[in-house]
Amino acid sequence: MPHGHSHGGSSEAGHNHGEHHQHGPARYDRSFALGAFLNIGFVVVEAVYGLLANSTALLADAGHNLSDVMGLLLAWGAAWLSRRMPQGRYTYGYGNASILASLLNAMILLIAVGAILLEAANRLADPQPVAETTVMVVAMIGIVINAWTAWLFMGGQKQDINLRGAYLHMAADTAVSVGVVVAALAIRFTGWLWLDPVTSIVIALVIIAGTWGLLRDSVRLAMDAVPDGIDRAGVERYLAGLSGVEEVHDLHIWPISTTETALTAHLVRPGSDQDDGLLREISSVLKDRFGIGHATIQVEQDGSCCRLAPAEVV
């Protein structure tokens, strides 16, 4: 029995194979470079003055900022890889590198949290004097640098989880630096030395709170789950409602990068011939209405002959 098979973007407007390689993350290269450069410099300054001021809160923030520099570099490298054209074994290109980077970023942050909590526990058992003025000045510099770096990624963080990872790192750092300033002021007026390690613990909890969502979403994307913002039920209703379609099966929607989504589906249209016009329409609607830019549709005249027709078969 003849089957009609078409790549959703092979012959129509609405999907360009090179499109995502030329736009999107590419325009954030300068943001990554500036963010990484400023934060590397600040980590050095913060670590030196953290040691001089004997502040675990400052050292904890320096360690966190170092993990953020690594995160920025990972995200930057992944963004660059995702723009490389498909070749050899990598027929979808290297877009999944951005998903792996966001997952690795979350894991690095959690490792940093463990180190912060360990040091804070040691200092809580044996509080040490802190140079409050030095801590406040350095932390205020951090507020400016981190807030500005977060702003660089604010525009893209809603569309790209890789950029969201960079944004969340910097936004959390801004809040953490504010907390360090507040703790230093409180120590100056109260003399409560335990506030410094307690602030480190609060920093760790803030990092965990900000990282959990990133970790969860990264794992979902790595497991090929339907990306957030894609209405799977709506897609199925749309396909099932097309003229002549009696059944939709083997519907799969998954991410091929943090910004690109793919779909495959079988449509049962008894008595129908190959209809390139319909395939062009489907591809256009899937891209414009549902945000799915890489669609492959297989048209069948008799769904009972397809071994993939049962819903439980993958």
C-alpha cells in the first residue's frame, strides 16, 4: 500500500534548515564574552579579599561565582556548537549540546553548594572575626557586575533554557551579594559572628532553589520530553481535524536543541493521494502556531497496516 512521506520543511516556506544556525544564541556571543571576563576578574578580587577579611560568606560567594564562570563558558561553548551544521553521524547537528550544558551547569552548582555548606558548618562551630567594611565593598561591586551580566541574558532566557541557566546564575548571584552586604552590616552593629556562616548557608539554599527548576527542565529535555510551551494535545487535535484525516498515531514531539523542536506523526487519510500543498500547510501551522520547526509527516491510507499504530508502541 503506498505511503506518502514528506519532511515538513523539505519543499515549503516555514522551515529553513540553516535558520537556527544564524540567529538566536549567536547574538549572545558578546554577552557571554563580557560576562565571563567580568566575572573571572571579580572571582579573583572576591577570593583575595574574602581571605583577607576572613569571611566565609565572601569566600562562598567567590566559589559560587567561579562555578558561574564555568557555567557561562559551558553555555557559550554549547551555543557555538548548536550553530554547527549537521554532518556525519550527527544528522540533527549539535543542538543537544545546549541541553547537556544546561544539565551540567545545574550539577556544577549543586556540587558548589555542597562545598559551601561544609565550610559554613565548620565556621558555625567556630565563628571567626570578619572585616565588615571590606566584605561590604567587595559584595557591592559584585551586585553591580552580577546584575549587569544577568541583564545581558534577560531577553533570551524565556526562549532558551541554556540562556536561562546563565541568567539564573547571575540573578541569584545578585541576590546573594545583597545578602552578604546585609550580613556584614548586621555583624557590624550586633557583633554576632555567627551571621557570616549563617549567610553562607542561606546562599546555598538560594542556589538550590534557583537550580532545582533548571535541573528538572534539563533532565526533561535530555529525556526527549515534550518541551514546555508545546501543547501536545493541541497539536494532536489540529492534526486529527485536518481534511480527510481519520486517525493520528505515532505522534512524537521532542527537543533537538534548547530552541528547536521536532515532530513526527502518521496521518491516516483513506483514498487520498500525496498532497504536497497539505504538507506545506501542516508545516507552516506547526511552526507558527505551535513553535515546532522540524516536522516529518507520514501519510497512510490504512492505519491498521502500520505496526506503530498502537499508542503503546514506540
